[in-house]
Amino acid sequence: MPRYIDPLLDFSFKKLFGSADSKEFLIAFLNEVFEGSKTIVDLKYNQTEHHGDLPTEGFAVYDLLCTDKEGGMFIIEMQRGKQKHFKERAVFYTSRLISGRRPGAKHVQNRYNLPDVCLVAILEDFALEDSEEDEYVHHICLCNRKSGKVFYKKNSHTYIELIKFVKKESELKTDLDKWLYILKNMGKMEEIPPSLQKPIFMRLFKLAEYSNLTEEEKMYYDSRDKYRWDNQNVFDYAIESNTIETNTKVAIKMKNKGYSVTEIAEITNLQVEEIDKL
């Protein structure tokens, strides 16, 4: 059994960053990510599912959704594999929150004093298209194309490409480096490295100890870990045998095992309509 749980699994990420008992870790992490452009003192966790105004409109389900004392909203997403229309999905997520916070008609003068909405997306196994090769943290907002001057900063996106973060423990300089190193490597560690023996990190490692999980949590964690590796094996096989015939066989096998159509499409590159017909 591992000494520490892997923070990049959905269960682990929410346990370590997604509850009132662990919000100090999320606050500390976000403050390092924003590098002084924002300072978060406290956070309140909100419901993660947001529907549109009409039944026919799509809805957004966030990994974590929080609000600070000033009413600013933060979406924290963990994305393992590349998805089609990923950027559009990110814009939809922030737009859904903004549209859901429209002031009432009695506040005519402040009708469009919109809340600050920030998306922080942690990308595990892929990088954004056309992103700079030597950068792994990208801060995005509306700006003037010619001058680069910020036009509107209340709807911002931050993308963290973990696949590009390759620093060794001896190369960690900032606390952000240390947070990203923990995200990538905690699940493989047996001891806490000297550079990470800071009180907040020590508390995080204590919470992340596999032996401290309840029996129910251990069973769930093990099942999610197995699911990830099974998924990876299927993905590797599909890549090695990149033919329509092979991918169709893989899709049928995955469908029989209960994988969602979205997961099957992501791994096999088949269209959703094709998968539905299998």
C-alpha cells in the first residue's frame, strides 16, 4: 500500500483540498498560484452543480467551487486527459456562474457589477495547444490584442500544465514549485523531503497518509486507483493499435464494463454517434 494517497485522483484531491477541514491547503495553494494578484483570506465551499435558467440549457458540474469574503468565485478543476473543446468548456463553466449571478431589476445602476470569477484548471497529462514551451502556469484574461493591456480581469482563467513541470526536489525554489511537486509526486513518496518540511506541508502529508483513511475510504481510493490504471492500460493499447477496427473493439469492451460514452470517445477517438450504435 502507498504511504500517501495520490492527490491527482478525484477522491484524494477533494479530501485534501475540498472540505472545511482542509481549506487551509486550498487557500495556501491558490495564493501561491495567483502570485500576489489576489490574496485569499477565507473560502466558503459552494454546491458544485449549476443548471441553466431553462430546462433545455446545459448545466455545469465543477470539481470544487468556492467563494471568498468579497463574493469572488473560484472554480478549481482537475483535468487528467485532453478533451475535445476543452477551452470552450472552460469558458462555459465561468460563464454559467456569471449568468447565474445577475442582480435583480431593483439594482438598475449596479445591474452589471458582476462578481469576480476565476477558473484554476490543473492539467495532468496534457498541455494547451500553442502554449509556451518554457512556461507551465498560464494566466489568461481579456486584453487588448495590440497592446496586451488588460481590458477586463474579473473573468480570468489560470491553467497549470503539470506535464511540463519537471523540477527535481533539489530544484524547488518557490512555494508554488513545492505545491506542484507535491501534486505530481506525493503518491510515490515514502518520506517527506527536507525541502517540504514546512508546517503547512507537514499537516497536508499527515492528512494524506493512507493509513489514516477509514476502511470505507480505503476501499473507494483503491477502486479509483485501479480504475485509473485500467483506463490507462486501455488507452495505451488503443494508441499502440491505432486503427478504427481495434478502437471499435476497445470501445465495445469499455461499454460492456460500464465506461461512459464520453470516456470511450476520449480514449478511442471514435465519435459519440458511432459509440451509441455499438
